[in-house]
Amino acid sequence: MRRDVLKIDIATKTLQILVVGDHRHVDFQAPLAFLDDVATVHCHTDLQAVLRAEDDTLRNVDLIVLTQSRPGQISLATVDALHQLWPLAPMVGILGSWCEGEMRSGQPWPGVVRVYWHQWQTMLAAEVEAMLTARSSWQRPRIMQQTWEATTDVADTSLPSTLNVLVSARQPATCAALVDGLVHCGAHVWLAAALPPAVKPAAVVYDAEYVDRWMLREIAVLKRMFSEPPLLALLSFPRRDDVAATLEAGAWQVMSKPYRLSDVVTCLKGLHLARGQEAPRRVSGRAG
């Protein structure tokens, strides 16, 4: 998600966030850059670096973020030690693409909410906002935290009744589910073949599975047909190259599947605000 279309009303950086792990990896640059904008972030590569840090602000940590690009980088002993140091702080893991099979074949961390790098930014805005009022799903008692991926919705799923959204999908069942969900949220939803000439969509949602030349061609065709509204592409477990190719083909934003309906709604609200701006042509992040 592009940071310039996220709207979080935080006057000062009141949240203290501790980041532990491979935080310089390219997969984590964009989410950590966003955290820098809304919180005071303390980044350390491992537990020993945390223990060596002489920083009084670490006495009160609101959120612990583990960044792991490959399985096994952060041990269960490290997770347990962080739990003991800050027993009230929720712990969230941002995982790289190489960790996608860890639930089946690895040792997932206990008491840690799991979010993959391509899911993080769509969940981040709502969860950080919710943390300010103690309503975040990440702030449940640790005994309730499972090693499952985060699925709880905290965001407002209402869309303006005047919002026209064009939906295009390869699979009929996927298309029907997406249309039903957006209609339930209040939007006017149209398919390309049934769009009246007088209706100008505010956003286009394109649902695909994986990136191939046909998928990229379909995005290019949609952009030729509807050049003004920004396009949101939904992809299954995208890699960085997939995201870059999809943006280059004309998409404004890429979201991974499976998704939460509230994530799609949050993105559509951001796309509506971004309409008329120049679309990005690269994956944003911070150097480091």
C-alpha cells in the first residue's frame, strides 16, 4: 500500500515499536518505512543487540515486530526471551516469501501473529489505528494468540454509496464473491461488459492468480479501456518481481490473496483519494 494514501491521525509518535531481526531485507523496507512515519521505531538485528541497547524508551514497548526473511533466523528461545522482557507487548512477525511453508514443515513461533510481507501493509494502517484505542486484534491476551496468520478485521468496511467500482476476474466464482462483498459494503459494482457508457468507475479491481504474460496483457487492456481510475490487482502470494511487473503493466497497487474484505475496502478508499495522481512504477521502500 502506498503511504501517501493512508490516513492515520497521529499527532505525535506515541507508540514505541521494537523491531528485531533481518530488518534491512528488501521485503521489509516498505512496512518499516511506514512504521517510521507513525511511531518511534527501535531496530535491532538480534536479542543480544536488544540487551546491549541503552535506551530508556525500551522500558515501555507497545509492539514487538519480528522480521524474518528465511525460516530459522529467529529462534524460539529469542521469542520466549522477548515475551519475558515485555510480557504485555503484542508480538507480530513479518515473514518473507521463503517462510510460506513454515506452518507445515518448520517451527512457527508460539504467541506470535504471523503476517507475510505482502500482507503487512494492508493490515498495518487499521491495526496501528486500533492500537491507539486498545481495539487491535494484536492486543489480545497472549494465551489467545495462535500461530495462525492474522485474519481478524478491525477496519471500517463501509464504502460510499456513490462509489462505482469496476470488477474483472478470471474465475467466475471469485468474481461473484468479490462483487457480493463490495455490494455488501455499499459500493456500486459493475462488470466491464455491463458498464453503461455514462458510468465512470472510480476504481478498477482486477483479480488474478499468478503473473504471466496473459495476465499482464489483460491489465494493459483494462488500462486502455479505463485510463483514469486507478487499478487494484489481487494476486496469490506475489513475489517482488510479480509486484514490480504488475505495477509496470499499469496497476496502481497490488494486494495479495487470500485477503480480508476490510483490506480491499481500505485500498479502495485510498485509491479513490489517489485518483488523478501519477501511478507509481516501482515498489517503494527505504534504503538501508
